[in-house]
Amino acid sequence: MFRQVSSHPDFVSLEHEVLKFWEDRQCFEKLRRARAAEAAEVTEGAKEAEAGRLFSFIDGPITANNPMGVHHAWGRTYKDIYQRYKAMQGYHQRYQNGFDCQGLWVEVEVEKSLKLNSKRDIREYGLARFVGACRERVLKFAAIQTAQSKRLGQWMDWDNSYYTMADDNMEHIWYFLHRCHEKGWLYRDQRVMPWCIRCGTSLSQHELLDSYKEVEHDTVFVALPLTDAPDTHLLVWTTTPWTLPANVAVAVHPEAAYVQIEQDGKSYILAAEALSKLTAAPYHISAEFSGSALLGKAYIAPFADLPVQKQLKQAHTIIAWSEVDPAEGTGLVHIAPGCGAEDHELGQRFHLPRLCPIDEDGVFVAGYGSLTGVNVKEAKGLLLAQMQQAGVLYKTEKLLHRYPHCWRCGEELVFRLEDEWFISAEEIRPHLIKAAASVTWLPDFAGKMMQDWLTNMGDWCISRKRFWGLPLPFYPCTCGHLTVVKSGAELEQLSGRQLQENRLHRPWIDEITITCPSCGQRVKRISEVGDCWLDAGVVPYSTLRYLSDRQYWQKWFPADLVVEMREQIRLWFYSMLFMSVTLEGCAPYRRVMIYEKVHDEHGRPMHKSWGNAIWFDEAVERMGADVMRWIYASHSPTITLNFGYRLADEVRRKLLTLWHVYSFFTTYANIDGWQPAVDEKGRLETGFREKRAVGGHGDVPLLDRWLEARRRQYFQAVRKSMDAFDVQAAMREHESFLDDLSNWYVRRSRRRFWKNENDADKESAYETLYQALLTMLHLLAPILPFITEHMYQNLVRSMAPGEPESIHLCRLPEDETNTGTASAADAGEMLLEQMKAVREVVNLGLAARNRARIRIRQPLPRLAVSGVDSLSHDPELIQLVQEELNVKEVQVLPAAELSAMLTGEAPPWIVERIADICVALDPTLTPQLVREGWARDLVRHIQQQRKESGLSITERICLTIAGDEKLAGAVEEHGEYIKRETLAEYLRWDGKSEGLSELKSQAAKQVSIGGLKAIVTMERL
């Protein structure tokens, strides 16, 4: 017998039981060994065949810095689903998880935990201690995330996870940087960079794009007098007042219209389109001219008395810039080449001086008078006061705009001039574009986004002025020679020192000097560390042993699949592509899948401070991992997921539908003692599937033939979707088939399982439903690993101990389109179309009943239908329509004949249409039909009473019914029907009127039947 199945499952407890089962039985280890052995069975000369049995997945490393969130679980669910599916197809895989270890995300959290607030604090704390704390944090949260991922059901080789902080990973990056240097792409330059003054480092272009937030700033309008006409002022606007002390020029659009206006006794010059920006005081226009008329005019800077301004050897003048928007601000743009990227570019074109007023901590440097030593965040009041005193402040204004912030600590960024290291992108750009075009992008628009990024990206800024990260292996000598060390071995050779393991990090590597190959001097390494996307970008090489085992690398490269969030297009996917094209001239992946962000159920981003964040541990123990995985798998990866417990409740109801079909099957199979056929090896016999072959079906019942055809269709549709890495489409197939199975097949077949006779019809029903459940379990196993394992152990292993120990050790069944004959397949397709027509007719009939407000338990005389000629010659299909709609007669007519009938006098037909199908329902009620409806209502009430009394589905009862005498006819005419449906051995009508006023037994219940009162007394036999 099958184990008894509860009708009220505890899915969370079930999942913990399955986790223990997997661990105790070492199921994952057995899977890996089995698939590896299968892959190794090929002959030495069949390398192509071996490659065909491999599926190479490269995991985007999760940052080991905090516990997992529900957004992490979305991506990890995708990864696990596709790896499980490929395993069930027989593919051997590496299953290597990755942890991202270095960079600001870790440093900032460690600073918080140690109550450090700046780089100065870190140096005082001790760099070695700080780096050690970073490593400890990574290892701590790597262990936590491993446990959480296991709880999600993710199978990986957790003991073989890669860590980007490992020396081997860093040496592969060194090798890449060495190759860039050989190609002439590596250079150092002084540029204006986005800079976080809290973290004390620059950010690269690809880190900046998603860092903009909407904030309100004070903008200022300053009036700068012309040198040769001090009473005439340039009206200049800026959103960053702190940069005004570094002003060296003003830009105008040479072709735009400008005006000189007179206001409050002063003259101001601004763009004609910007007149609305003036104060409310009256003014009049005294002159009009183009921007070109202003070019070359000198003016007095807003902070001309500062020492750094006095040292400038050239006058402040007006320059031309076609990017000036005459309608933005005043149409005159303040230019500070040391404080803005565009300003810097413009400054190079016009050979303007570059002033950088602040240091890496955001503090004004020497030469800026009373501003020196003041933090830029605290300088606004002082700046405004000085400009007010100097008479150059025209007005201030609030502005709500988008401004970049540090992606890690959240501080507003500034732009400052800094020496950084770059990799030139110009030579490699066309090769990157070509390589990206060879990749399958899921969805397609991801590929277009990558192409746009590659077309417009700048050079890669790879240096960071931080501590916990890849030490850039650059040793610049005063003789002008730059040594880029390509490996630890080369560093040992050049330094004459032996390296210790895990000592490539700062501060230990800072102590190592090398001998310059050009002049023989001892040279120190630069202090910078690398962009963290170098760490992750090299993993298609470092994790596949590119430098130590090229044959192994060739076996697993490129990746068949990588999966990460959309933002990784310009981050991880880009860095991998850049590094791979540099090293091997090709993309490191064949297929890339992206997905969107996770918000709360109201569509808001989740934030701890808002109180709407849902942590993984909370979610998985409240809703269960299978429910979470169903949510993720069924959602479109192109749309933000609004995650919450209401959505989980909806999914749980769907999961319960599957459970209830499973419970229904095992309950009745145990009652009847039904078991699947098992061969002498303890394996399931599958011969009965051939008996279900749709062509030449013999005595196989219609519903069974239909479900078998539907099962095959479902199998192929899911396989097709999963082969295309479209699990959302597969989930639509799962939900559709589950609906067909539960709401059509099982519901239509209930009486076949209920009846006492164990005849061929019941045997066929058991075999058909069993096979459908097994197919669902196998196809759902990669998506819902817990519930499918539980069901498999009961439905399969308890009956057939020779079957694989776990469902996840099973191979998916072979392609079933070739099972049976061509005529059988054609017959199956025809039957599916016929059943589809039946259900469309039923839906229209139900709509007609609803419009007539006649309940489904009330029989009606007839239904006429047109547009479904395929049903006219099949009495079984007609019978389905009759039973579903509870009508005595179904007529299938040509459309013209039905139309003519509807124009007749009577009855008052209720008509519904869809496409070519038309149904007409006769709502006429005779006394006989009304009594039959009452009998059906009685059955429903008795069934509910059985359930409330806790009766099992096999217990028999005695019934006594008392009530209005009008009900007597219903009980008398349909007594056998009532007894059969309610498992009543005896049924007695007791029409005593006093029974209506007092319930004399606890087994009695008063009900309303068609507005008539009745008392039903039910007793166990």
C-alpha cells in the first residue's frame, strides 16, 4: 500500500524531512558520480560525444557579505532549475558555486562593525587587522549563504566553491593585465572621476549608471562682471556651488540667442530662453546678440581673490560649447575642469588650467583661503556668505534632480581630478561587439542592451584607492619602465622573496619590491587595488584552470549558461566578455539569461529602514522553498517581481491542487488495493502505456485516451520550453496540465474510483492517473524538488525499490512523440481538439446557466449547439457535455438549422457564442426536473454533513429525511441516486411535521432545499 497522505500538508516540515533524506542518502554525491561515470563511458576517440554529455554552468559569485535576501533566491532558483533539468537529461556538470569576496561592499560593512568612519580610521586601526576582518566576514557569510542555499534546495558542490579572494583567482587577473600591457592598452591618466569622499575612492563608468537618486539641492545664480565692463554681469547657474572656487571659464552656445537686460540698476547677460529664471523685479532688454558675440570676453571669477586663482596665468574667458542648453539654467555654464568630466574634456580642448579644490576626503586643500580644511559637505554656508559679501550672488533656488550616489555606502558623489589606471577600449571594442553578437541572449533585448553598452562605453578605470581587493601588479620605475607582474612565480623571481599563501593582499604585498628589468633599481608596487569586477570577470578562466590545466579549461569552456540580474550586462557579463576577448578572442559564454529586481508586494523597493524587507530565512520557513521556487519560476524575468505573502498564498493553493490529486489517488488506490506493476528487478513496468495508445484503443475509456494524449502533449511542450531555457513557459504548461488533471479528468472520473466494482474501467483509470502523476513529478522535479521527492518516494519507491533512490537521480523519459503509430498520434491530436471543443461548449453552457440564474444541480431539458460538428458522431463526447451541464439532451446542429430554431416561438432560449460555436440552453423547468434538482441538493448537503461528522470516504450510513411533503416525491423518485452518492445503506422518509421544529438528535441537521425546510438525520452503520 501507499503511505497514507494527509489532506492538510505541512510543506515546510516536509521540506526539512526531504533535506535530511538527501543528506543521509548522499543523493547529490550519487548524482554527480553517476553522471560523471556516464560521461566517462565514451571511447577515447569520441571527444565530441563526451562534450555532448557536458553542461558547463558558471555561477556568478554572490557577495559573501550579508545573509541572502529573497532577490538572491530568484537567481539561485533559476540556476538550480536548469542544472537539475540538465542532470535529468543525463549531463555531467561541475556544480561550482562562487563567492565574491573583495571590494567596497565588504569594506563598508566591516567599517560599520568596527565603528570606523574613514580611511584614516582604517590606517589607525591597522591595515593587517582590517584586511583580516574582511576575510573573516567573507568566510562567515559564505557559510551562512551556503546553508541558506541548501535550504532553498540548491544542489552545488559546496565544498568546492570558488572565492574571488583566492591567490589563484588574482593571479589569473594579473595574467590578463599583463596581456593588456603587452597590447599597449594599459595606461595611467589624470581624469575627473566620480568620487566617494566617505570611501575615498573613484568609481568606474559601469558602476555609476544605476547609482542615481532623486534629491533636492540648492542651486546658485552668480553674477560675474566682465573685465572691460564691470557693470555688465554674466548670469551663471550651477547645481554644485562648491566647484565655483575652481572656476576657470564660462561656456555659451555660439548659435543661441542671448540678451542683455537691465534690472535694479545692473546689467545681466543670459540666454533669451532663460528669461523666466530672473527674479520677479522688473527688467527690460537692452541688447540682443548671438552667443558667438560673447566669445573671448574676459570676466572676473567668483572667487578671484583666492591664492590658487591669483596664480593662474591666463584670464577667465567665455568659450564656445555646442552642448550648452540655452533653456537650462541661464544658458551660461560655469566650467571647472578639475570638478567635472565634461568640463575636463572641454578644458583639454581649450587648454584650460585644472584646479582640484578638494582632497580624497572631500576637504578643501591649501590655496582656497578660509575654505581650506573645510569639508565640502559643510562648505555651503561659507560659500554663500562669501559670494553674498562679494556681491556676486544673484539668487539661490531649490532643484529636485537625479544625482549619483555611491552604490555601496549611499553617500552623494563628487567629481574630482585624480590619477587612475585605465584599460583602453578602442582597439578591443569591435571585437567585443562581434563576440557579443555570437551569444544567445535571453531575452533578446539583453543582447541589444549589451551592444549599446559596448558601443558607448569609455575606457575601463580599473584602479581603486582602497585596501581589501586585488593588488594591481604595477611596478612603475623612475626610469620610465612599467613592470606588470603576471604571476606569483614571476613576483618571486623579480623580488627574490618567497611568497606565503594568501599573502598577495595588502599590506603584505606592499612590502615586496622588485628589481626593475630595465635599469636594475628596486621598485615598489603602486598602492591601488583593482576594480572588483576584475575579480568576477576572470572566473571563466580561473575556475577552469586556464593557467594550470589547459585541457580541462578547453573541456568546460565556454559556459553553456550564465544567469544574473539585468544590471550585470554592464558589470559581470561585460567584465567577463572584455577579459575573455582579450585572452582568447571569444565570448566566455554561449547563453546569457537575465532577470529583473524584486520589490515588495506593493511595488516598492525593499528596504530594512522602511520595514518592508523580507529576509530569506523568514520567507522560506513561512511559505516554504517550493512555493518560493514556484513564484520565481512562473514570473516573467523581464518584469520586476512584487514579492509577498499574498502572492505566496495564491501559489500555495496551486500546490495544494497537486497535493489533492496525489491524495485522491493514494486514498482510493489503497481502498481498492491497487498497485502498479513491478518487474522482477523491482522496477516499474511501463507496458500499460502502450495499452493507452490512442489509435486502436479498443475498450480504453474516452477520458483515459484523452488524458494520455494530453500527457504526451504536455511532456513535449515542457521539454521544448525547458530546452529553450524558458521556465516561465514551462510553468504555464504545468499549471494548464494540472488544471486539466484536477478540474477535468479527476472530477469527471470520480465515480469510476468511487464505485465498488474493481473492473477494467477502474483499472484503466488508476493506470492512467498514475502515469500522469509520474510524468508531472519528473517534469516538475527541477522546479519543485521537495514535494516531488516526497511524492516520488511514496508513489514509486515504496512500490518499486529497484527504481532510482531519488527522483533527482532519474533520467527524464525519452521523447514520447515516437511512441505508437502515426495513426495513433493523429487520433490523439483529434481527440485533444474534440475535448477542447467539449470544454468550450461546457463553458458557454455554464455562462448561459449563470445568465439564467439556474444552479448547476438543477437539471434542464436540453442544449442545442452548432459549430462543433466533430462532436456529432461521438456519443461519449455528447455524454460529457450532458453530465457537465446537467441537461437531458444535447443536439448538435448545423449553424443554419440552429439559427432557424432560435427564431421559433418557444422556448425562451438562453444563447451564448464564441467564435463559430453557438450554444442555446432551454431553461424550461418541469415538476419532474425540479424534484431531481432537489434530490441533487440533498446529496450536496449530506456530503457536507459527512465531512463535518468526520466520516471516512468508505464509511456507510443510514439516512432519515423529514420535511415539507413536497420533498417526498424527490426522495421517493431519486432514493437510489441519493443512497449511491452518499454511501447510504438505508434511506427513510419521515414526513412528521414535528421534526421541523426541533432537532431531536445530534446527528440531525436542518437544511433548506429549494426554499423548503428539511431535517437530515445521519447515523453510522
